[in-house]
Amino acid sequence: MAVPKRKMSRSNTRHRRAQWKASTPALVPVTVDGRTLLVPQHLRRAYERGLLRPED
């Protein structure tokens, strides 16, 4: 694991943290029980296999 060689200033730490932005997951259409749903792309296979059930 990377370890910093010296202490980072509070200003630099907060500036670095402020650059992280969460993005919404890409949604893809999936047909489950005759209904077309939009689900996150990484969960598509689970919905197709029936491991996850859509919430009503």
C-alpha cells in the first residue's frame, strides 16, 4: 500500500477530496416477467438469471 512520505497540508487534503464526484450508474433495459425495467448495468445478469427480483 502506498504511504505518503510527508504530511499533506489540510488545504491540499480538502482540495483533493473535493475532486471526487460520484456518478450515477449506467442503466440498461432488461425484460423481467414481461416488463421492461431499467437496472444498473453491473446487475443486469443477476436480474436476467432471477437472482434479483424487481421491487414493485
